Amino acid sequence: MTTKNYCWGHPRRFNSYAEYFRIKFGERVQKVSIDAGFTCPNRDGSISTGGCSYCNNNAFNPSYCLPEKSITQQLKEGIEFHVRRYRKANKYLAYFQTYSNTYSNIDNLKKLYQEALLYPGVIGLVIGTRPDCIDDEKLLYLKELSQKHYVIVEYGIESCYNKTLVNINRGHTFEQSITAIKQTAAFGIKCGAHLIFGLPGESRTEMLDQANILSKLPLDNIKFHQLQIIKNTAIETIYQQNPSAFSLFSLEEYVDFMVRFLEKLNPAFVVERFSGEVPPRFLASPNWGLLRNDQIVIMIEKELEKRNTWQGKWYNNKQNCY
């Protein structure tokens, strides 16, 4: 019996993050989040104050992530946490997650990244940041690290539309995202992107069209979140004042949307995440119950199978790149 290869040699109907690591390293690899005490230029007054309108890092930061703790201590506690909650892994990625994790001078970055890489079992770095917080000096250093370690820089694009980026107080343009992604790829460093669906002022058609826009970029990984209205954020106030400006997804709508989005998406992109997840006490809307991310993945895969479709089915690989 033969198995159909859907996404460039992968038997699953989307290019799975877990499957990617099993192929690359021969085993499961676990990310461990770190809060290294960074901030953002749209928080400290360099560009703006208050940060992105949807952002409350307390909603997704694990309990062991506290900037008062050293990188070593957070990794120790984080690995212990994952061992209790999930299957044990032998290899780990230090995930610099909170705020903009290249927003510092190169000497401080070297100190923090090196401390993480010295921890037993840590084979690489995942660095979440903004496209306006990177430069050639930092990329050259990350290129050096990537010769011996797995290194990926993940940029918060959030939207391909500048009108939306202004609305959410993002503080950078989509053109800056394009430049940073191309610059990172030119250094030979793996590059990821984050996107949020349901941001105010965007139609479902505009959201779907982003599959074609993103597919032109030299990305390796991509991560999707549905917009969640988090309590005590600026966007909660905006939502309460004008909910009709938003296009929040029900669970059924989101599964349908993700299937249609995947069909248009470059099949070479590794899909790291389909949805966001926060503790219920932080969530104002929408309410999908207590579903975990892995349950939503199963729902999407079942719908892909039901429709006999897959990531990249309608991808146009002849489209021009940026």
C-alpha cells in the first residue's frame, strides 16, 4: 500500500512542524519559552507607547517565565514543566518569546543566547522579534550560530495590510517585514512569520488573499493565530465600543477558513501553529470552549481529508516573488 505525498514529500495533508523535526533530527524536539526581559520599540517610546493593541504577554507566558530568573533557571524549570505535562524530549529549543528578542545591543544578545545554548539538551534558538529590530550585525552573529545550532528568527508580521498595522499600533509596515525576511534569508538564516486572522477592518477575503502574498516570501516556517480579545488590552476596549469592526471566527468558521487558506499556501512552508491558546480567565471573546491546539489540528486535518485537499493544492509556484 502506497501513501500519497501531499506537501513536497510529506504524507500528512499539511507540512507539519512536528513531522519536520522528526525528519530533521530523528526524534521529537520541544520548545521551551524564555522571558529574557526584553521590551519593544512601540512600548518604550522609541516608536510609540502601550504596545500592540491586542497584546497581553501574561496571557500566554508560562508560569516559569519570569525575567527575574536567569535563562538557565527558566530552561531548567521549563524542561521540568514539559516533562510533567508532555512526553519527555531529549532535544530542546530555547524559545525567546516575550516581546522583541533582538531589541538590544549585540553584546547583551550574545550573552543571553550563549547562556541558553550552553544548557544541556538545548540544540538551538527560536527568536521572536519585530522586523524593525534586526540589522546586519545581529544577522551576521546569528549566521555564525547557525553553523553549529538550529537557529530561526520569527517575525511578527501579523498582517500584510498597512491599514491594519496602523489600527493595532504595530509601529512598522508590511514593507519592513518584507525587507527583514529577505535580509534574514540572504544571510542563510531560517526565517518564520506570525499572522493573526480577524484583526479589525479586515474582510475574510483580504485575510484569505494573504496566502498568496506570503507565499512569495522566502519563509521557512509560519504560525497562525485567530484573534482573541484578551482582557485588559486596548483592543478589548475597541471591541466593546464597536464589535462590528471585527470579523471574529467561530470554531467552525475558522476550520473552514484554515482549510481554504492552506490550499493557497506555499507547500514548502512548515506550519508551526494553527491557533492561539490562552487561559480562559484572560479571554473576553470568542469562546471556543476548552479546546486545546492539538484538538483543533485534528479538526483541520479531518476537514482536509473530507474535502480531499491539502496545503498548496491551489498554490501558484509561478507567481512573482518580492
